[in-house]
Amino acid sequence: MGVLGARRMYRRVQYLLDVGVRNLADWVESSARSLRKYDLE
């Protein structure tokens, strides 16, 4: 595997991590919101 292939793979991993972290943050936020809703009721 050449340098270009490694760099492309690295960028793809970076992108997947970024999307995963963003999705996780959204999920945590919505979970916290629904938990808070249950607490209020």
C-alpha cells in the first residue's frame, strides 16, 4: 500500500470517527432530554 492509499484510508477513518462522535452526541442529548421528561412527569 502506498502513501496515497494510507492517507486516503486515514481520512476515511477520521471521517467515520467524526460522524460517529456527532451521532453519539446527538443520541446522548436526546436520551438526556427524554430522561428529563420522565423526571418531570
